Amino acid sequence: MNILIPMDNKNIDEAQITKIEELKIWIQVKVEDGKIVSIKENDNWDGFEEFSEIVVVNSDSEYTWNFVEQNMAILVAHFQKSIDDIIEAYLFKELNEQAY
């Protein structure tokens, strides 16, 4: 499973989720068997070699039509900010689907 997250910092250790229009880098996190396998970064959400099945945004008000057109699931991390917190919330099904 590949999860796409807009981040505010290119330093992955310090990066936090941000609004899509304010992002510095897209992060693609590959999760297998409940563990992070890899973290890749790209300037464009569609620039990764592998397709992302899920995009995580930080609010319900984010414009996500581009992702909907690609049949990606849209999840919202209302309280989680770091990559580890977002992935943990995903694994424990604590992220909500985007309300339109």
C-alpha cells in the first residue's frame, strides 16, 4: 500500500503534514504487513514510480479532485502531524474519510 502525504519540510525527520497549496514536498510511504517499508519524496504527486492508493490531507476543506479522478482514497489526519503518527493512525483505522 502506497500512501501519499503533502509535507512542509524536505527533512523527513522534521516534516509535518501541511495544506496541499503550501507543501514543500510530496512523501510516498510504502506500508506492508503493518510496517513502513520505504519513504520516497518527489516534487509532484504523480511523479512516483509506483501508484499511490491513498492520499492523506490535513483537513476536509482540501481540494482533492485530482486524486478522486485517479480513484485514490482520501483520508484526513485532523490531529496527526508527523509521518509516523499518520501511518500509525492509518494502521489503527483512526483516519477519517474526507467529508465533502
